Amino acid sequence: MALSVTHCAQRTVRIATPKAILLLLVAAALCAAAGSAHAEEYSAEATSSRSAREQALKEIPWAKLSRQDQRMTQYVVRKASLFRRSPTHAFDCDPEVFNFLSQHPEVVVNVWNLMGVSNLSLVRRPDDVFQAADQAGAEGALRVMHADYQPDCRNTVVVFADGRYQAGPMPDAIDAHCVLLLRSASRRETNGRTYVTARLDSFVRFENVGADLLAKTLKPLLVKSADHNFTETMKFVSTFSRTAEQRPDGLLNLTQRLDKVDEKTRLELADLCRQTAAKLASTLRSDEAVQLAKLQQPGEDASR
């Protein structure tokens, strides 16, 4: 039986973007990174502490940014209205699936659109630029300034985003800039499963005093929403990976329905689903062979 869209997430993914800042954090987190109860094994608490902020500044790969990107990044981080380090999650995920979805966030958003759980729109443009918008008056442009992807998911990604929000009776638009740093790694556990660990640092600067004051007033709500969105995104990626392993035919059917993704990406996604399922099948056969070999070994008494 073909897998329906809803099978991709055993829990409903709720992505809320009521303000420009949330749109930026959701969309940029997807560009940097981008469920089920079993997806999450470990989670470190989120924080906005000075020490975490200073650590994040040191971890930005400044030398690998162009001079213009260095200036743009400094402009945001030096006088950021908000800083947030997301919860650090470790979740069951195939590294190749994680890297693919991180490099193709438009796939994740398109799946969400088909599932009916998000109105977010994310369109890929040339040169690693994305246009994001929701249906509540928020829009933004995001650019990947630096991306280093490794087979073991020891990745470092830096994203710059500009966003604007204007809706309802608001006399002026709210403009914001955002710099995001995503770092990830992976490890293979004793159960044979691979877990990916991901952490997102966000710096946000508002362009007018009123928006800056509003952001500081609403900071508890904003950071809570940002933490939730990042967590749900990571859980979704984990669920997508497990579905590719266990129900590849359903995902192959879903791939054909993606209407906001180019043909090349759809074909690559289809190949990835087949490879992921084949890896699991090979692992299971190896485990069964080991167990069979153990059963065929003579007992201690019989060998004497």
C-alpha cells in the first residue's frame, strides 16, 4: 500500500510564524539544518546566556566568510536584539538523509505544505538564496554564507537572513536581520543506530527602536516559539529518515507529488530513499547472520 503524506509524521508538526522573527528563525533553521516520540534521545537545555553567546561568536568560521559577509555578520551580532541557543538534540537519523534535507530545505517545506501543517513558502533561487513567506504578512530572503557538510554530519553552516513583517493596523513594517550558526555531528550507538546531534545559535537585530523594544518585551514568547520550531523540525527529519528505511515505496510516491521542487532534486531524493532502505535491509541481514552463527556454535559441554 502506498504511504500517504500523513505517515511521514506520527505527530503533527506545528510551525507558527506570527512575526517576521519567527519566519526568519523557522526558514533559516531549515536552510541551516532542515516527529515521533522515539526520535529524541538527548536534549540539552536552550539558553540565552552571555557565555553561550560568546562561545557562538568564537565558533563562527570568520576566516571562511568573504569580507562583505564578515561585515554583514558583525553588523548583526555586535548589537543583536536577541540571541538564542536552541536545545541541543540527538535524534535517530541516517547521516545522508540529514545532509540531503539540510541542503534542500525546500523539500521539507513542500512536504509540510502537502501535509497541510504549514503555510510557509520557501523558494530556492540561484547561489544558495531562498525566498520565504507566510500568509500573515511576513517575508524574508535567506542566503547560505558558508556551508561545510561532512559524511559523518560534522557540519558547520552559517546563514544570513533579512525579513519584514507588516500586517493589520501596523503603521510601519518591522525589519529584522538574522545570523544563524548550525553545528552538527553524529555517533553510532551500541544498538547499531546512528544519532545526529544538532545545535542552532541565532542572532537577531531589529532595525527600529520600537521593534527592538517589542522584541525584548516578547522575548519569552519568541524564544519559546523558536525552540519549539527547531525541535519539531529535527523530529520531522528523524521521522523522514525512519520512513525512508521502513516505507520507501510511500516516500517514492510522495516524491512524485512534490510540486515546488525541481526534477533533479526529486530524482536525487528518490535515489536516497532507495539507498536508505537498502542500507537497513543489509544491516538486518548482517545481524541475522551473526545471530545464526551464534546459534550454530556447539555448546561448551559438547565441545569437550
